[in-house]
Amino acid sequence: MSKPVEDPHPIVEELERMEEAVPERPEPDSPAGPVAVGDPPPPAVAKASSGAVPPTTPPAGEAEMEDAPAPAVKAAVAEERHSDADGAEPERFMPRDLLAPSRHEVVVERAEPEVPVKHAEVIAFANQKGGVAKTTTTLNLAVAFAESGYRVLCIDLDPQGNLTMSQGIDPDKVEKSLYDVLVHDMPISEIIQKREIDIAVASIDLAGAEIAMSTKIGRERSLEKALKEVIGNYDFVCIDTPPSLGLLTINALTAANKVIVPVQCEYLSMRGLVQLQNTLKMIQENLNPEVRIEGILPTMLDSRTVHAKEAVEILEENFGELVFRSRIRKTIKFAEAPVKGASVLKYDSASSAANYYRELAKEVLAHESAQ
Ligand SMILES: Nc1ncnc2c1ncn2[C@@H]1O[C@H](COP(=O)(O)OP(=O)(O)OP(=O)(O)O)[C@@H](O)[C@H]1O
Ligand SMILES: [Mg+2]
């Protein structure tokens, strides 16, 4: 790997090759895991999935959800529509229907931070697998930091614009977005909007950014360069990435000093994590020697199933200390909050769902103070 960074396609080609080997991401509505047909699960995973799945008692507090999350969102929206429209047939669900009224004047109460952050921590939330709670974790951990008094910027680097939407902003109506920053070198301060946290927004045209940037010199460092303008204003920069290892994710990993990897316990795939580690190794060798995995986060944990418990055990056996102690359990709150254009911490501040991310924030801050 002695090629200079600015060579055409030094790392993107390799990553694209790897990406081709990655199984398709699941359809949003599909409860089936993303394991390719004919692709035998790794032995560790096979062990997890072969276990019986007896129901166990859900923990005290809010009810955990059994359905796949996307239908739950649809159901929530359809229910709202019914009550609004006097039993009229609900219209077809559109993602932009999730948008709550604009929330320009959000005032977030801030405490004094307990652990001082010496320089901004830039955390990328990455996993090339779709639907593992990258966006949910980016937003809710970011808001948990903000609640503790830290200055936080979120960056929506996913063309799906889910993070942007979950702060009540319609990516279809955004005029200036990360596309302009990455492709046309627009100052990032021009696209930051103030909500629960500050957010650098995505728009639908971000999908074309990878191609538009492909001939740009230093294309892997576009985000890192853009962040220099504002980095002094923040303690944490939280970057949501798309479910792929393309140029947008490479930009995130190049700009970051830490990576948090959310992993959905039910659909655990060691191969995916190993692949992500290999990508990170390449980034470390070629672009960003500082970046390291801050932790692997078990998400959507259904503690009623033996399968989920075994999946976490397997994760710990394979990745040891890298696995966070915090657990994000499955609850309907995480599907409901984006409908209101809010984090779970704002939507239901007293819920255990909100506390899962407060606990995670404490764990990340404990690492910070131990450094
Ligand atoms: N702990 C949880 N319990 C229940 N549902 C959850 C939980 N975390 C996230 N979800 C729901 O799961 C779905 C996928 O989550 P999210 O969008 O955060 O994943 P993602 O990894 O960002 O997906 P993508 O790869 O498409 O960007 C969403 O509908 C979200 O509301
Ligand atoms: Mg996402």
C-alpha cells in the first residue's frame, strides 16, 4: 500500500470490489436477515441461530416490539391518519409524511459537561449492513451528549437523508446540502441547521456525490477538509454513514478519529464486521492513521430470545473489550420518535429507550476521561 493517496482510485476500487461481495441489504419491510442464499453462515453465527427461541418475560418498563421496525412506523403513521381523517382510507405512506412541523426554535437544556473534551471527537457510525440502527444511534447518542452540556454537530452523510428527516427536515426540500460541500467545496457552515443538535443536512442529490467526486483530487478528504471550518465550535461531531463502504463512508472514516459500529443482534454477521475492520485497516494505512474502533454496539436487542443473548455472547467472544457494555434494547419508541421529527430523548425523555443512549454516552465519556 505504498501508493500516494491522491492516485486515481487508490482505495475506492478495492472497497468497491469488497462491497460487491457484501450481501444485499434487506428490504426495509423484510424481517429476513441479509444472509445470501447458499452462503453458509459462519460457524459462530450458525451456533446462534440454531438455538431454540423460547419467549422469555420482557423486562419491566415499556413493552418491547416484536414486529420489524419499518412496518411499525407505517402502522403508527396509518393509525394517526385514521384518527385524523374520520376513518377515511389512509393515503399511501411516504417517508416525507414522517416529517413533523418545522422545529426551528428548539431549545435544548444544557448541563455543564462533567468530562472536559480537549479537542473535538469526530465519531463515525458505520456498518455496511443496512438497518442496524446507525442513524438511530447517531442521533440519540448525539442528543445524549448535548443533554450533558457538550456542543454537538451531526452530519448526515447518507443520501437516504434519514438523519435529516428524523430532525424534522425534508431532504427533498433542502436547497444546500452536503452535496454542495463535498462536490463544490461550499463552506459547511452554510448547510448546518439548528435543531436538537446542529445538523449538516443531506439532500436527495447526495446520491450523486460519489460519482461527481470521483475525478476530484483528494476526494477521500473532502469532509475532513470541510470540517476544519467549524471543528473548533464543537466537542463532538457525529457522522451518520450510508449502508455501504463507498466514497461517502470513506470520507467519514477519514475525517473521524473514532468509529462506533452498531450491530443488530438478531442478524449478526461476523463476515460483515471483519470486512469493516479490513476497510478500517486500509483507511489507517492510507488515509487516517488515527482512526480506531471506539466500540461495537449491540442494538435492537430482544432480551426475550435465547438467540439474541447468544448473539451478544458470540460478539463478546470474538471482539472482547471492543463490545460496549451498554445494550440498546428493542422498543417501539425508536420507530415512533422519527415520526415526530425528534430524538427518543426528546420524544419520551423518561423512557428506558432514552436511558439506553444516556448510558452509552456515559460509557463513551468514561473512555474519554481514561485517555
Ligand atoms: N432499539 C431499537 N428498537 C426498535 N427499533 C429500532 C431500534 N433502533 C432502531 N430501530 C428502528 O429500526 C429501523 C432501522 O434503524 P436505522 O434507520 O437507525 O438503521 P440504519 O442502520 O441507519 O439503516 P440504514 O442502513 O438504512 O441507514 C428504523 O425504523 C428504526 O426506527
Ligand atoms: Mg441510516
